[in-house]
Amino acid sequence: MADNRDDDSQCRIKEGDYVVLKRGDIFKAVQIQPKKKVIFEKQWFFLDKAVGHLHSTTFEIVSGSLQPQKLKSAESTADAKEAGTDNRNIIDDGKSQKLTRDDIETLKEQGLKGQEIIQQLIDNSSTFKDKTEYAQDKYIKKKKKKYENTVTILKPSCRILAMMYHGREPGKICHLRYDTLAQMLTLANIHAGSKVLVFETCAGLVLGAVMERMGGYGSVIQMYPGGEPVRAGVESFGFPAHFHDMLHEFPICHVNALLAGTLDTTAKDPSADSQQSIMAAEEKQNMPEAEQQAGSEEQSMEASSGADGTNDQEKENKEKRREAKAQERKMKLEEKRKKLAATAALLEGRNADGLVIASRFHPCPVLMGLLKFLSPSRPFVVYSQYKEPLIECYNKLKELGGTVSLRLTDTWLRHYQVLPNRTHPLLLMSGGGGYLLSGTTVATDCSKAAGSQRAEEPAPKRLKLTGAEG
């Protein structure tokens, strides 16, 4: 019974959960917070009343509040109406609808819901009954999208989030499509208990997909460029706390030093100081003019009254604040060095089980550097929006050796409308899903050593046959 209750609680929306709002083909990731106004598709509402309902529930927006939608749909009205055989006699002159825009606004002010407004539009249309069944369905779907105030709340997953990013901000994820992401997870053999290296600049979507596939077991090492790793997409997954225990980070700029054995994890990171100085300068630059004037006046007052000792208490408080900030900064740097040392210890074994690369940078130097951390007979996969960088990687790997089963592929996905007597591809679809380079590592040193050992061994003597020839 306890297990059934736990499963039921996981299927229900709780306060603090991350969810994805859906209307048609539009998605948006939000967090369930009390009394927080959410704006989605030019409408505002609160998510408080969604708590306790099952995921994938469709709600109606009524005066900024969510109410579960009833099972009755406006599409049932099309079945009750007569349908024509074809649309050849229908003339689109804009005079078929008797209701004007002012009449529709009046209906809205009277409190009519979206389904009721759609029914009024159907009743006042002089050409609706002459349309074919397909044209009637198309008309109702179009009006539902315009007048029906509904939203569906979904549980986040790598497929849904990939569709969200690809539909709204494809540039953030390097135009990575969800079918290509699924192939990447399969080709890299992502599974629970493995150690995976991930280098991506896709807003954390690929990293979150790897963590979701591993289920919180194993180790994921994020190799990141710049000062801090980007994990906006990971937060949208809403993982439990123990999922983040498996996540480690390592700056890509220290890979060469780690491979050469010259990385000093105990020394102070000079990049951190430069980053802090840049942040301090930006804070000062973004400070409002009034605060800057107040600060200058405070400094002048301190200078004038310093001799009299009237502002000793203010000086002391200011000094304490500075010391507290310095101590906090020192603790953050120490924590960052500890994480760097722990991740370096994981990488020094060079026994990773998989490598996934998906970034806007040229993949060749990144791939050549990170392949050295993989164990023999381990898969790797590289994604690029363009095939030319992957062709260069392919030729380089063929030249250097150490990899087998190299494959350069492109993914193709086509959506179909499946209806009786009108099944055909959709008119609008994605042009391309990018390119993937995949392969498997092999132990080149062992093979060379075995080859040299065989060369040193004397050739076996040939036995002479004493029998009759023939």
C-alpha cells in the first residue's frame, strides 16, 4: 500500500515542482509557487489550484484561476451538425459569420466560456453546415486555439523540454531535435551506474537528459567552458536532491594541465580573482546614480569627521561587513578548489564509460582531448548542426587511430497526418536534425605492445613431411 501511495504522489502536482505548461504546440517551463502570477500565451493566472491534481491534466483559465476541464468538448458539436460533400460552393467573402467582433466581446463580458463562444460562432455561421467533416474539424480547432482558455500541465522530460526549446529558442540548444537527442543517448550507451563525460553548450538540456537516463546512479562530469557551468535546462527537469550528488564539474581549460600532470589543485585559481574583479566592476557600473552619490557623500563625510571620531561606529560596521564578504568569498573559493580536486581525482583514472559532445564550438580539439579519459571499448558521440566539422573529426580519428566503428550520420524526421482518406506529411516541419559522429575507443598501446612482442619471438620451424608426396 505504501508503494502505491508513493507512486500516486509522484504522479500528482506538488508545491515547488517544476512543470511544463502546454497549449497546442507551445510549451513553457515554470515552477509551482504559491501566489505567483504566471504569464503564458498573453494570459495570466495562478498555479495554486493545480496542486494535488495529476500531471497531464487540462485546466480552464477562469478569472486568473485554474479549474479542471470537463470531459465534454466542443468537437462533439461537429458530429451533431450536417456535413457537406465538398467545399466547391463555399465562397470566402467574409460575410458568412453573422457575429461581429463587438458581439464576441459582449459575449466575453457576459462570462461565456470558450466552448460556449465557439458554439455561438458555429450557430451563426451560414457556411458551416455546407463544409466537409474535415473542414468543420479544422474550423473548430482554429476557433478553440483563439477563444478557448485552456492549459495542460505536463511533467518535465527530456523529450518535452527538447520540444520546448526547439519550438521557441532553437539557437540555445544548437537546433538539437528530440529524435537526435534520443539517438545520442542510445549511441553513447547511457545507463545507470556509469561514468559519463559531457561537454555541451545547449543550456543544460543534454546534461539533464543524461542525468535523467542514469536515474541518479553513477557519475556525470560536466566539462564546461568559461567561468561557470550553465545548467538552466537541468533546473527545468526538477530532479530530486540525490540526482545532484552524482553531478561533477571541471573547466575545459584545465584539461591539458591534467593530462600533462601539472594541474595544481591546491594553488589559488587566478581566474577566480579576475572573475571577481570583473563582477565587482560590473556591480559598480550597474549601481544606480543615487547610490553612487550617496556612497561618495558617505566617503566625504567619513573623511571630514574622521579626525573628530564621530563616525567610528559606522566605520567599524563597514569594516565588519567587508570582513564578512571577504570571508564568504574565501569560503566559496575553497569550496570551488575542493570540487576541482575531487573531479580531477575522478578524471585521473582515465576510466570513463562514455563521452557526449554537443556544442557550438569546433568539436575536433575538444574530442581529441577528452577521448584520452575514456577506457578502451567505450562509446562516444559528437553532435553538430553542420557536417563539415564532423568530417574533420572523422578524418583526424582515422589518421590517429585508437577508434573503430566510426559512423557519420544525419537524422531525418517527418510528421504525418493520419486520417481516413487524407493521410499525408505535414506541410510545415523541421528541415534537418543535425549530424552525429559516433564510434568506439580501442587500446592502441596494448595492440602495439602485442605486435612488438610477436615480432621479437623467433619464427616457428617448419616440419618436414616424411611421407610420400602426392
